[in-house]
Amino acid sequence: MSAARPPEGAHTVAEGEGTPVSQLLPRPVAITVFLALAFAYFLSALVRAVTATLAPTLAPEFALQARDLGLLAGGYFLGFAAMQLPLGRWLDRHGPRKVLLGFLGLAVLGCLVFAAATGFSGLLAGRVLCGAGVSACLMAPLTGYRRWFAPQAQMSANSWMLMMGSLGMVASTLPVQWALPLWGWRPLFWALAALIALAMVVIALRVPGWASGTDGAGRAGGTDDTGGAAASGYALVWRHPYFQRLAPLGFFCYGGMMAMQTLWAGPWMQRVAGYTPLESAAGLFGINVAMLGVFWTWGMVNPWLLRKGWGADRLLALGLPLSLAVLLGIIIAGPRAGGGAWALYCVSCTCVALSQPALALAFPQALAGRALSAFNLVIFAGVFTVQWGIGLAVDAFVAVGATDFAAGPPQGEMRPPRGAGSEATVGATGFAAGPPQGEIRPPRGAGSEATVGANTTAAFQAAMALYLACNAAAYAWFLFRGQRHNARQTPVP
């Protein structure tokens, strides 16, 4: 990762709005800063994604239905989204280090509240606090990179930050599944609180400060940050044609991909494909390992692609149809679509992550924090909506089919085996409930298409079909929306 002058042919923002060479960090310092911030983002991704692995454990303990599980996972994103608008202004004024330290303290509190929860309300409160507390873990680094790194380095750094996020999600799957029988889920959150506190110490020692009052708002709107530009910064962002063009993609495609990765891929694998909890955790592990590798690759090839004229818009236009086709295939395949299919879907969606650095480069430095935070608000509002919305849709479609999502399949219906050690159930009801005692479970083998209930499978397929329709509409909006890009209406990035 280079923080030096951009190489020949690099895309920059409008004339006069590039990163001044005097603000660029030396390479060794840039690497240290990146690693410190990436560690915090690794932990935030682990906290975000752990719900999918814990779902089979939390559901029977707290008698959670599908809508409860969706709300619990979405509560994280609700807290996250609620902080985005003030976060952007604070980042532009105070800088990444000061803001991130304050927010991470809230994340420590959220982990402790979640660990001490005795009911659903306590779990939800802890998740909301966690979401609010880690809401700066990506936007703070990206805002800093806009000032500290050259434009091409920003594209690579963004992909590598997302790679660290994928590593956190990898850690939330099989490692967490293996640790649960040994420690339980409450000590897991105590350990997360301690690690977040450690990240705060590293950031305080290694990340440079932000000179107060030097955000340069005057360059954006003709005033300093105490006046018109600060007051109208979000208005400039919301009205910007490139922001409006990307917003539906951020909401449905980017937010939806995260909703699948962090929640609904796991229940699909268990309730539709017939995976055991351990097999589902292995599937999630595979999804996140695949995404880790893809984000690393994006970081390596982005500079070369930019030099060849393959900007974010072109990659989005060509890459997103693949994700739509894969999702359609998953819906049609139903029980035959397992972890591999969901890994392919999530990987095919990674091109949409290029929209974040492209948007940052479309605005002057003075508005970078607000532009990124506003877009992040759109993304995580989408995550919350898709996570909860799919839960509501599944419950509704199951109700129409006169069956209970929480229950096992009807008496006598065959289903694949749950593996050794996974036979604990909560009786006849509960999201993770097993089948009635004595039910015949044929071994799963080649050609065995047994499902966990035709109505449940159809409900998931119908809910995913609605999600696919929203993605297709967002892609159509992106294609046919106007082509003006940055704050000065010039044709880059």
C-alpha cells in the first residue's frame, strides 16, 4: 500500500481537490496507521456477523422466532445507522482518532450489556449499543485515507479494509462455533469487550490526530466549517446526482449482500438445505474466506484497472448482473443451494464495494466524512430493512402455508440428519427446534432432496424472490440515472 504521489494515469477528483502532497503519510507510518485501524474494523465485523453463528444457540435459550432473530440482527444496524449523520460531521471536524476512541467505548459497553442479558430486550439493547459503538470503524479510516493516502492507494486501502472485515467474519463462524461448547456465548462477549479496549489503546498511540478547524470546508462551499458549508454539507451530499445514482445500489445490493452474509445465509442452510449447525458454521466460514480472498484481490488489481480505464461505474455495470443471476439460481435450486452457492453470491456482489471510495473521490476533502457517512447510512439502513424484512416475509409466507416457521417439519416428514452433538432441541417450537422425537431421518446422500418442510422452503424462496426484484430495480436505476459524478460535475471518477 503506497501513500506516495499517485502514479501516472491515476484517477483524481476535480482539479484542485486532490490530496495535497504535504498531507500524505510516509509509507511506514501509513502501514502502521492502516494496521491499527484495520484491527478495530476486524473486531467490528466479528461483532456484526456473530449473530448468524449464535442464532441456533440464542433461539432456543430465548425462544426467538424468525422475526425476533431478524430484529435482533437488525438492531445492530439500527444503532449503526442512527450514528452515521452526526458521525460524518464529527469526522470532518475532529478527525478519525478522537471520534473512533469515543465510539469504541460505547462498543465495549454494548458487549458487556449483551453478555449480561437475561431476555430479548437485553440482547436487543446490547446489539443496538454495539452497532452504535462500532459505526465509525470503517468511516473513520476511509475519511482519514482521503487525506493521508494518494487516490489510488485509497482504492486499495478500501478493499483491504473490507478484507479485514471478511477476516473478522471468518472468525465469527467456525472459531466461534468451536468455542461455544467450551466457554459459552457470554464469555465470548466479555472477551470481545477486552479486545475492543485493546484496539482503543493501539489507536490512541499510533493514529495521528486531526488539527482542529482545518477541515477546509471553505473549499467546498466558500465558508469555514462554522458556517454555511458545515450547515449545508449534507444537503450537498443528498442532492448530488452521483450519490442519488448509487443510493439504491447501496441500500439493496450492498446492504442486502451484508444481510445475507451476516444473517440469512445461515438459516437458509439449516432450514432449507438441511445443514446441521456445525455444517452451517462451516458454510459461513467458507463464504467469508472466499470474500476475504476476493477483497484482497480487488486491492491488488484496482490500481491496474484504473490505469486501464476500468473505473467503479464500469465494473458495477458489468459485475452486478452476475450477482442477480446467481441469486436467481439459488431461488430456483432451493434445497440444493447450500454454502457454495451463497459464497458465489456474496463474491459476485463484492464489486459494489467499489462505490464507497468512488463516492469519496467524487467530493472534496471537506465533505468526505459526510459523503461517506451518508452513504454508509443508506447501506446499513438497507441491511436493517433486508434482515428484518426477510424475517417478516418468511413468517408471513409460512403463515399463508398454515405452518409454523419455528416448528420442525410435520410428523413423519423426512429430513437430513443433524450431526453428532447437535441433537439438543427445544421441543416442538423454537427457531432451532428439531423434529419430533422418533422421526425418521434418512441419511443425506447424492440425489437425496429431502427438505425440512415444503412450506418453509417455499417461504424462503418467495422472500428471496422479493429481495431479487428489489436488487434488479436498483441496478436498473443505476444504469439509467444521469452520468454526472463529482461535486464539480466533471466526468471522474
